[in-house]
Amino acid sequence: MKVKARAYATLRRYVPEAALGQPIVVELPPGATIGDALDRLGIPRAEARVCFVAGVRQELDYQLRDDDELALFPPVAGGSAGQIQRPRRSPATTAWRCEIVR
């Protein structure tokens, strides 16, 4: 089966043959998982922390199907669990600022 894969951010270094923004076609046996696709692409499983198939987040053991579209992202840094930054207009000025909401 064939799967279209896109590697983003630091994962792109593992698939230099893929043009920016373009998928690379990966041939896999029937029943292959996202983890198998990572192995075929040479991307370490520990580095692909967020994976989407057809826009839905999936785990590495998700079984792929022919013509699936796979998006692979490294870990995302920043922020803190349980906190949301909400933009807010300062009453004294027209400038925007962010506050942390707990």
C-alpha cells in the first residue's frame, strides 16, 4: 500500500528528498502502522511525538490504510499544562497584552 507522509519542523532532516510542503510517498505492507512508516522513513519513533492521519491525531500503533495522509511533528515546546494565555486589551491604552488564566 502507499501512504503520503509529510514531516514537519526538525523531522524534515530525515526526509531531505521531500520538497518543502510536499508529501513523500511511502510504500508499506498491508497492516503497517504509523510506527512502521517512521521506520521506513528513518525517523526515530521517539522524535515523532504528534502524528495525524487525515487530520486526526493517532498513536504509533494506528494501522494505516492505502492512500492515507500522514503528518508527523516533533515535540512542541512552550507553555505550561493547565494554563491558557488569553489576549486582552489594556484599559489604559489601545495595546494588547496577554494574561495567564489559571
